[in-house]
Amino acid sequence: MAYITGVSMINVDRHYDKGVKKLAAEASSKALEDAEPEALDYIVVSSSFTYASDTQLDLASYIASYSGFRGVRALTVEAGEASGLAAVGVAKSLIDSGLASRVLVVGVDKLSDRPTWEVYRYFSKFYDVEGEGIYSIGMGGIAGILMRLYMETFKVDRLTLAYWPALMHSNAKLNPYAMLRFAITPEKVLEAPPLADPITLLDSFPLGDGAAALVIEGSGKGNALAELVAVESATGYPSIALVEDPLRIESLERAYQRLTRKVDIKNVDVIELHDSFTIMGILELEALRLAERGKAAEAVSRGYFSLGGEGPVVNPSGGLKARGHPIGATGVYQVAEVSLQLAGEFPGLKVPESNHGLTVSVNGSGSNAYIAYLRSVR
Amino acid sequence: MTGLSVPAVWRGRIHRYRLVAGKCNSCGRIHYPPSHSCPHCGSRGLAEVELPRMGRLVSYSIVYSVPSESRSKAPVILGLVDLGVARVISEITDAGPEDISVGMQVEAVFRRITEDGETGVLVYGVKFRPVKEA
Ligand SMILES: [Zn+2]
């Protein structure tokens, strides 16, 4: 058994005045309140961009000493955009195996220290650097190919796909930790400058810094926010060129299948998934069979995944699109958000009476995929 | 381009110059670039095959969000090209966004892929260009 007993998030933004260690320490302190170092068995840090942009090696140890936890065991987990949930998975394994009874997971990354053109180069490393990564795939090149293919294959128009970012912005308005807290119309998405056509700037995430922390414990159901029931994952193809059907995220399908074999998942009320680009959010909904293939965008446009809709509420935080995507921290934000939803304490858009939640993390176009299932303890 | 080292660029030159792919002795499927094992079935029994140089554009993206070393040639057209026996991701060259459409015929040409001002690395390899109608 593993329980989420404490969470904290730093608002995603350009924190020019704070470094990686400072952001991580602030999030950790808030999640742990006044815990002594002896009360902690492990610190698992997730960070990805820090490594790509050669800022600091052995980051977890430096975060440990900086945050007042010198002596505590620490390790860093890197799995590209899926680092955060990968770290949560490692923490849960430590608890389940009995090696630890209390683990702090901290996700942190800073994008604002680097010029945008450099950030684009680092983002291309989510993909195979010896394969398609030798070309200027930039930010969204591969996702752009997938989006056009989706539109052509399923005869979905660009405007229908623009309802996703509009929903994300609408959801983020109440989230104090979201970077973009203003509404946009679907039409506005089409008018925005192109990023990787047909993807526009408003189909992608803002470049912000963030840190989030979780305390995971083996016992302590009494004061827990939620139970972390299971975390599953699967690796996938190194390129969309190799997948028979590039519009299927085969790694996520497999991870989800593993999860449902392990646990009986009841009606899911709330999901935080990985919408690095509009098309990724749409393909993930279809991989989880929450919509028929080719139909997810249309379902989004008629409110199926909105609060009060027929389906589960998807990304009440605003998702990567509007909350933001501080790469290695994102998966930790998602687990914190869903835990707070299940406890009825999320400070943004609340999903009332939610008892079952999922979080989904994918690197690139699916080189790996992680999925977590959380349950209410109320 | 992602800051590959000179030796890394050199190691990949043959498959990049000649479009050499891996063919699986077990399942028969072909993958590019060649891997240590078949990405489909995991078999390590592979042979090298040269890919056809004519194909069809399955989908594409016009990429504006490129790293600094590619800014002068932005936007870059990135395509998913079907060569019949395999698909590849490549850059589409000798054409502007207005010349491109899904389903069009493309052919492989040898080009400079990138010039990394920071590391001094020049990467050459295959790109695809639209086939002119006769
Ligand atoms: Zn094979």
C-alpha cells in the first residue's frame, strides 16, 4: 500500500530569481512541513531538462543537502517528459518492497534560463537523436506530422481540434498554480502564429519553470490525501515511422493494459494527461479507449470531457497546455493535482465527489508511457 | 540537429548517405535507421538493405520552432515518407510550403542536413524533394 500524505506545487512561471535547487527546496519544505531528516528514507528527484542543458549532475544529492536532508538516500530519475511519473513509480517500488516507509518525490525543471531557440534544441532530444533527431525537428515537428495525419485520416477539421486548448485554458482559470490563466476561443488557436504547422503556438505549452513535491508513505491512510494504487509503464517504438499505425500510442496502450490487468479500475472521475500538443492529448484519450478512434476531438468539442460532461473530467488543472510543462516536474504536478481532487481539496476547478483518478505521462511521441491509478480514501 | 559529436556523425554516415536500413531475418520487416535488433520482434538476426529512393509523402509539418543553427532556413518542412518497404522521417527540400501536399511523389537527394556553428559539425545525408511532373 502506498499513500500520498503531502503535496505541494510552485506556480509554473518564469522564476528568474530562483534556481533549480531553490525551487525544489521550496516545494519539498511545503510538502513535508516540519519533518526531520530522520523521518525520510529516500528522496527521488525527477528532472530532465537540467541534464539536457548541462546544469548540474547528481542533482538529487545537491537538492537533499540544500533542502536540509543531508544523509538521506537520494537518486535522480530521468525519463524525458515522463520523468515525473517515472520517479513516482520508483518511489512506490521502494515503499512496496519495504525498503522505505516514507519517500519524498520532487520534480523540478527550469526552462526560462535558456533562450527559446536553445530550448527547441533540447526538446528535440525527446526523440531519437540518431534517427529523426538529426533533422531540425524542433518543438512539435513530429507532433505536427501526427496532427496532419489525424486530420487527413479521420477527416477532422482544424477548428474541431482547437477546442482542446480552449478547454484547457478555461479549466486553468481557477488554478493558482497554472501559468496561463485566461480564456481563449477555438478561433483564436487557429489565428495564433504557426509553431509546427498545423500546430500553432496555442496548441503547445508555455515555457515555464516549476517544482512540485509529494510525500509517499507505506502507512498513514488516516491522514492521506489519496491512495496511490498502481503505477505502470511500457516502452514503445523509437519513431512514428516504425509504427504500423502512427496514430496509436502503442506504449500507452500497453501500459494501460498492464494497469487494468493488475487492478480493477472503477469509473474514472478525473484524469490528468500529457497534452504536450493538442494532438497528443487527443491520441491519449483514444489510447485509453475513452473515445472511439478519430472521435476524441469531436467529443472534446461537445463537452464530453468538461466538468459536468458525460465522461471523466480531463485536465481540470489546465493540463500541460495551460498549467504548463516544466518537463521533469510535470508528472509530479499531475499526481499532486489528482490527489487533491480525490481529497476534495484541489484549489482550482474541483471535480466533485471524485473517487477514482488517473495520470498519464508520455515522452516524445511514445518512446515510453507511464500511467498511475489513484483512489480516494474518504 | 541536436549537437551530435563528430564521431557520432561519422558512425551514422553510411546509412544516412545511402539510405541503408535493417531487414529482419525473422519477421521480414525493414526499419530505418538500422538498429541492433528488430524494433518489431526483437530478433537480432538482421541484414542490411538499401531503401528505394522514390516514395510518397504520408504527412508533413512546417516547422518554425527550430534551434538557432537552423533559423536561417526556417521554416523547415519535415515529412513522413512511405518508401513502400519502410517509412522514414526526413526533411523535404527544394520546395516551399506552397509546393507540398499529402500524397505527392518525392525522391531522395544528397544534401547537407545541418551545420552546427557551435561544434563545427557538418552533417550530410538524405533529404527528399518533390518529383517534378513530366
Ligand atoms: Zn523482426
